[in-house]
Amino acid sequence: MPIARPAGPATDRLDVLDALRGFALFGILLANIAFFAGFGLMSGAQFVAAVGAETASWVNRFQHLLVDGKFYTLFSLLFGAGFALQLSRLSQAGHDGLRIYRRRVLVLLGIGLVHTFVIWDGDILVLYALLGFVLPLFNRLRDGWLLAWAALLVFVVPIAGAALFAAVGWAPHETVFGWSFAVSDAFGIDASPEAIVDWVRREDWQARVAWMLSGTAYSWALRIESWRIAKVLGIMVLGLWAGRRLAAGSLLPDRRLQWGVLVGGLAVGLPASFVFAWTPGLGQGSLASVLGTVPLALAYAAAFVLAWPRACGWLGVFVAPGRMALTNYLVQSVACTLVFYGVGLGLAGEVTIFQMYAFAVALFAVQCMVSRWWLARHAQGPMEALWRRWTYGRR
């Protein structure tokens, strides 16, 4: 059964939301592990040479069909829902909810900046914090307008924007890619695809610093190229709509809505994701990716919520890591860095695909056990407690 909650500030939270957050955390680890292990950094030819053509094809299709983009979508949805729930609780208690929320997001930005420049250049916290400052602009809108804005940002802006930029010959992501390569050149690093894994395995700290600085710019260029910034904001707006219904107590009992999202998400997202997975050369900014990612991720969420009443006994394993999502996300980055990068064991490119996925599953299993142990003794995870303390300026 789900972990028993201690008395304290977390007692009014919903187990199913924490479990869904834990599920998303596991999916994000599956998405990131290929980059930590070096396979996601290789050129296509290198990847085939390292694991074989059949395995390379299977891994790419698995990632594109079921993993890529789906789990950051769940995290973004829960971020927006959390914003609405927090405002509702704080307003009912007579506090200035927006002021406290902005302080909370500012602290998250600080944590994210340390994470992206010191630990993991593929950080998502900075993006979430920056878009978190924008999210209150949508708070005054009615529910119908929130849904319209979400659809516009998730589907229309990426498709129309990519067509417009192609028509005028403007590619802003290429400029940011150039910044990344300029950093590696300044440090005397060979950033060619053939040398990337060797760079990751280097033990000197100069190479590490060059990797973090150039990698941060590179990851932002990828987000611009794939229109992820607009899509994440749109998902957060959708989460704001869902959070309002959660606060009113009308979302989780609405099984008809959940079945509609499940069926509709599968009907749209699954065929598009199949096209994305089985068509070589398509990127995350492609039409198939845009149409497939968010609908399929929403189907994941709907299926999870629908299954919860009868399957909470085993789905409840995700509750504890979900309640400590910030702590566990950062621990995943530290653990993978120490195992795969040259400043640690330097195993990037040295493990098999099976070993890579086995490590991810084992790491998350340990996080589930440690999170459960910790929450039996504390009301929050360690980073969650610091986040709260830094927000309010007191214990």
C-alpha cells in the first residue's frame, strides 16, 4: 500500500499525484541514461558499430516510441497543477500566494543553475523555473482560454513556427550551437561526434568544465530547435487547468474525462509516435513528434489515474520517490556522473545496452527504498526541505 504520511505540511497531498510524479521521474531517468552512458552522444554510425545494427534499431525505436518527451510532459503537467494547488491553499490560508510562489520558483532557478553548470548539462530545472515565472500570466484566464492557449503552444506554435523560420531562412538554434562549439574550441577540445565519448571519459577537470559550459549551450540549442520551450509552457498551462479542477475536487472523480483522454491520446499519439520511431531522420521538432508526444503522454497519465484505485498496492511504489522528486532527480545526475564520466569511473561507452538499462532500473529501485526509509522519519526529502526553507527563510 502507499506509504503512510506523517503529520505535517505534506498530509493534504494526493498519493496518486506523487505516484505519477515518481513514474515520470523513472521515465526521465530512462530518457537520460543513454546520454550519460555515451550512446546518446554517438553518431548513428558509431552507435551501430558499438551495439550492432539490430540493437541500435531496437533502442532507437523504443526511445522514440515510448520514452522521448513523454515523461518531461508529465513533469510539466504536474508543475502547472502544483502551481494551481499551491495558490488555492495559500489563498485559503490568507497568504499572498503569488509572492510566495515567485520566491519558490526563484530558489528553484538557483538550484537549477548549480545543477546545469556543475553536475548535468541536460538540466530541466532552469527551464521549469524560467517558464514558472511566465505561468502566472495565464492565471487570470478562464478554463476555456487555458485549454485554447495550451493547444496553441503545444501544437500550433511548433508547427507554424518551424515552417515560418524555414521560409525566412532563420535558424536561431544554429547560433546557440555555435556558442557551444566556440566554448569547446576555447578549451582546445575536439567536439566532433567521433571524439565526444572520449571527451566525456577524460579525467582532467579542464575537460569537465568545458563539457559543462559547452553542453549547457548545446542543450538549449536543442530545445530551441525542437520548440520544446513553447511545448513545455503549453503543457504547464494545461496543468494549471487540471490543477484548478483538482483543487475543486472534480478532476480525479471524472472517469469519463479520464477515459476520453486515454482513448483520444492513444488514437492520436500512438500512430504519430510509431511514425516518429520508424522513420529515420525525424527530429523532435518534426510533425510526427509534435503530434505524438503530448497526446501519448496524456494517455499515460490517464491510464495511471484510472488504474490507481485497483492497482495502488503496486503503483504505490512510486509514491515515496515522487514525494522526493527534486532530491531524487539530483541524485540521479550525481550517480550517473560518477559512474559514467571520467571524473568518476569513466564507463561511458564501455557498458552494454542491457547493462545500461539494468543500472537505471537498479538505481531507481534503490531510490524507492531509500525514499521510503527517509519519509518514514522525515516529512520531506532533504532538498525539498531546503527548498521550502530557502523559500520561507525559516525552518
